[in-house]
Amino acid sequence: MHSDRFDKNQNWKTAFRSFYYLNAEEPEDINLDPEKTALLVIDVQNTYMEEKDTSEETKRWQPFYSRMNQIVIPNISDLIRECRKRGVEVIFARIACHKQDGRDRSLSQKKPGFNYLLIPKNAHEGQIVSELAPTEDDIVVIKTTDSALTGTNLRLMLRNMGISDVIATGIFTDQCVSSTVRSLADESFGVVVVEDCCAAATDELHQHELEIINMIYCHVVQKEEVLSFFQSCWSAGISAIHRFVPARAPRWPCKLLSVRQ
């Protein structure tokens, strides 16, 4: 399934360009080594798929529910299956607190409004949706922050496993996905965000955030495109990692480094 907002005449090298990168040269091809790549599924939890407190609010969120059920969850499921075939590590992150009263939560989860989250770690609403249920051997990190790196030991585990590139999926594009992507980029991980495996509350928020983070903190791609990054690596018989480097000083990072043997 494809997102209807993606221009079929474009590809990841030309789509989702912000003002900063509108005229930047196209990045080089991405090659991903399955042994050094992880798929990260962020916050696709039961709580976000439940009806709201009022019928009016549930109706307001209906476009989000539709995108999740028709596009995002099926696509993530497909991507998990394809990544497992290739030997890619599949990792889940979910929001939950370790204390029943939630006092271990970060400030962003204690503020009133949408981001107020009090989800004990064993509660049903805090679990990953059944369609994407982790296997016994999958890593599942519990976070009390927006970023999956800041509030967990995920950074350490990725380094311990020799992971250098992360495929990011999940919700919400403009919140926990973006925060995690920025943290990963700051830690010098290569990051691709799969557009048709992510969602925000509205299409406008989703689109806008992807344009902001694309080309500087990550590369925004489609599901079928990210799968081709493995194929190019296999056909070349190489171990490869993509990173951002300046095309020529003093330009912003926008190009991919060549392969690493």
C-alpha cells in the first residue's frame, strides 16, 4: 500500500524537500548491510488506536485511524516480515512508565493535554498492537520520553550489536518519530524514515515534519524503496553504510558517503 500524498513522479532523492534543500544536489545511492541495520517501530500501541472520550473527538481523529489501519500498520507488518527475511534486527519502542503513579515520566509526558501519558508498563493500552506483536527474541524498549534513545539504553544496545543504520517507522511523525530520528542523527547513526510506515495526527503535520527532517537528520523514503537498498548491497557483495557528509564546504550535509569495505 502506498501513501496517496507521495508524488509517483518523484523518488526519495527528490521528494520531501524543504526550503533549505530545494536546490541541493541529489544524494548518492543508499546501501544497507542487513547485519548492521535495525528496523525500529516506534509507539504503535493500543492506546493510540482506541476511540476517544467523545464521539466528536473520535470523528476528528478518523483520518488518522484510517491511515493507520489501511496504510501504516499493514506496511509496517510487511516491512517487519521482509526485514526478518534479510536478517535485519527488529526493535520496538513503546511509551510506558515503570511506576504506577507515573512519577518516573519525563516532563513532556506530565504536561496537561494530548501528551499527558500515564500508561503503566504492563497495561493493555501500552502494548504494541497485535498486528505487529513482537516475538520473544525481539528487543522492546520502554521509554518515558519522546526519543527512544534519550529515555532508554537503546543507544548502547545498537552499538553493542554493531548497528550503524536505523530504519525508522511508527507514530507520531512530528513527535516521537522526529525526536528519535534527531537523536539517532546526533549519535551519528544513518537513518531512513519510511513515509508510508509513519503517521501524524493529520496529513499536514506528517508532511511538514518529513520536509523538516529530510536531508539533514535522515532520508525520507517509501517502503518499496528501502527494500531496494538491501538488494543493491547484496548485488555488489559489499558491506555498506550511508552517512551524511558535506558535498563541498561550507554546505549543509546532504550527500551519502561511499561504501565501507
